[in-house]
Amino acid sequence: MALSVSYQAPDENIFGRLASELVAELPERLSTRVLENAKRLADQPALVDGTVRWNYAELGQEIHAACQWLTSLNVRPGDRIMTVSENCRALVVLLLAASEMDVWVAIVNSRLSAQEVDLIQDNCLPRRVFYTCEASQEAAQHAERHVADRYQHPQLGGLAISPLFDSEPEPVHASGAEQVAAMIYTSGTTGTPKGVMLTHRGILYIASISGGMRHLSEGQRVYGVLPMSHVFGLSSVCMGSLYNGACLYTVPRFEAAHLLATLKEERITVLQGVPAMYARALEYLKREQRALEAPALIYISAGGSPLDSDTKIRVEAAFGLTLHNGYGLTEASPTISQTRIEDRHTSSTVGRVLPLLEYRLEPLGSSGTAENAGEEIGELWVRGPNIMKGYFRQPEATRASLTEDGWLNTGDIAKLDHDDQLYIVGRSKELIIRSGFNIYPPDVEAVINEHPAVTLTAVVGRQVAGNEEVVAFVQCEPGFEVDMAELKAFIAERLAPYKRPTQIVLMDALPSTASGKILKGRLRDLAQQESAL
């Protein structure tokens, strides 16, 4: 088998600065540049959360005040706090105050099920849990279930706060390359969820380099609907905006009508989303027979899940702008590649690898040959400042994906063309990405298998326009009559909405090899055929 060759993406000019210069000036903490902006850009708009509007000076004041507040709540350097939340000013302030205090933040989407939230808390072992009740009804429900104390914060709004837990603090590192800023959990219904430890330097590399490539700067207005509990929303949107002096609009969840009204009324300049978000916006415009009004919009991009050419063409026609694309994963903070602002690709490329990152394609064997001369194909490995520190207290899982010298196995099969454009060919981990959220089939399968009538389940992804769906193939106990409505209700109690199957197909027996291994390739084909019927 041929040996793989490692490359380093070249330095490049980003909005008037070399990437190497931007990396050299990265501070050690997420909060440092934002607090500098509080002095330098004091009167510039920083954050809009519903009717609340803060300039940078006011945001800086709230960060300092929150440090004192957290200290009064006995949160110590090296502690972990957990937020059960959706996007809002309270989440932004807690993140940045924690940064100042050398506290880690485990950011958990409040739309996860009770079982998922509890498993994450059991792994994270936080000093305290904060619930952003005002921004999220689901957060309030989790708070009530956990008997957390409600608290009306004078500036951050309605919250709930857990009791103080006996939690062992982690060592504090002066270096932002060693100190963890945030933990994002990548799975969670069975076993132990994996907490991806993201460093200050990793997140700031993305905020600076990826943000600079989008020309994020003072005066830009960014629509922040991608959840901060997802690393795309955390690093690229939230920190990318505030690091570069732009104004962030925190939006708890996507609604097409709200997006389209805000594009017009607030003169949004930068919009980042997942392909499904754009597809739903276009459906809304068509249904309402309205034209798009986005008078100040200059940049749109999609990420978080595969962008198909049909969605790209339709979005670009409606917006009159290039729909930029990119690729990454939670363990890479998240961005590995993105199209550059001047690019005008008609293909499905996810752009070139970000400057200064190292990458290689591990050969796949005889089946992994490229279709055209000058192309390479293989399993993508990357190394650089944005790579995670590891999975929290899971050394075996860490070793399975991260080498001692810092190479991350993405688990994705990629192709490089002669212009160094990267294409994602497939996912060797069978990950399903639905509306930007990662879904791991074993998690969904385990829940369905808990039902007393179910013998075996296989979950696969099905490509639809701009998104992926979850399809579950279910084999039942012989002689059992399955009530489909009851089965769906059973699943709904145990899984977050985005993890629930779009379709459940009952089968007498799942296709398998002689050794009993389920033939998921055949099931993926069946799932696509079902959608065509």
C-alpha cells in the first residue's frame, strides 16, 4: 500500500493580513480580545438579543460583573460549569466570564432529552449548572426536573441555577493551547457521551482565520442562529463576530419568518447556516409569494452538513450571492476547509484547507482510487492549533482518534483535486448530519432496541435536498403486533427531536452477512428507494 504524504496548507493573505501574523497575535483566552474591544470599540454595537442591545462597553461591563457573580457562587479556577441553553446574551456572557476565570464551559443544547442531558452531566461533573430559562422553554423544563433555583438576573434575564456540586477542579494552564475553554458533547444516549475538550487557542484560531476569510469586521451584523452548543455556532459565528468587532444577533432557534424579517429590518450583512435552513427560507418565500429583501447582505455560507448542488443553485439564484461552503467537525473546533470569499465554484468543493494546517490522506486500498488523474483520495487526517485536546476523561476514545503527536483521524473519506480543492466523498463513521446536528446511529438504535417488541434496529441516513433524514429499519419479536404510534411515542420520550427517525420501516428480518453483521449499505439503498416511492 502506498504511503501517505503530509502537506501543510500555505500561508495566505486574509483581509489584508497574513494568516501567520494573525495566528502569532492570538491571545491566550477567548475573553481577552472582546474586553479589548470593550475599550477600543466602546460605542460600537456588540450584541442584540431580542429587545436588548449592548455596545462593546456594555458587554465588557457584563463580563466583569459576571466574573464577580460566579465567584460569589463559589465557582473556582479549573472548575467546569454546564449550561443547558439556547442562544442568548446570558450564554455569551457566561462563556466569556468563565474564560476570564479559567473555568471550562460545557455547552449543552436544552432541546436534548432528559436522558441525554443527565448522561452529559454525569460525565462532566460540573460545579454548577446554569439554565437559560428566558431564552428556552426546554431549559426551564430541565431546571424544574433538576429542582434548580430560579433566579431573575438584572441584566441576563430569567435563569435557573443548580446547587453547588462537589466537583474536583482541573489544573489551570497559562497557555491558551493547553487551557480548555469549552466542551461540546458529540453523542449521548447510550454509554458515556464524549466531551470534546476545545482549547482557547483552537477556538480563537477559527475565530481569527475563518472569521477573517469572511471579512468579519467592525460594522458587520451577523445573524447568530446556529446553536452555540454546536461548535460551528460557538467558534465561527459567536467568537468570530465578537473577536473581530462585529455585532452578533443571538437567535435561540430558526424560524424562516424571523430570519427574513431581520435580514430586511436590521440590515444583516453576514448569514451562516446549515443547508436545510436556506431550503426552508426559500420554501417560506415561495409559500408566502414574497420576494427576498436583504438590502445589506454581503456574505452567505453553509456548513454543518453536505451541501448539494441543487440547493446551492437555488439559494444563489434567490440571494444573488455565492453560497460559500466549508467542512469541519467538532474535534477540529470545527473548520478544516472553506471556500475563499473570492471563489465562485459551481462544484461541491468544501474549499481549500485553512492556512498552516497540516493534512494527509491515508490510502483506502484498492477501492480507494481516484477517478481522475491528478486527484488523491483517502481517509483525511489533520493536525494544527484547532485540534481538540481529547475527550474528557476518556483516554481510550481519545487514543482511537488522536495520535500522541497531534494527528486527528476525521473518519471522513476525502478527495483532493489538482487545485488543492477538498471534496468530502463519504463518512467512514456512518455519521448522520441532520440540520447541522450530529447523529450517531448506534445511539438511536440503542433507544429503539429498548422497546419490548423490538429485536434489532439499524439506522441509516437518507440524503434529501439540503439535508439528511434518519431512517430506522426495525426487526420485531415474532408474533408481536407493533403499534407504530406507540413506538414513535416511546422514541420521542427518549430522543431529542432531531434524532428521531423520519421513517420507521418494519422488516421480518434485517439483511445480514452469515456472521450476523447487518448490511447497512443495502439498507441505505432501500432508504433511498423508499423516498422515491
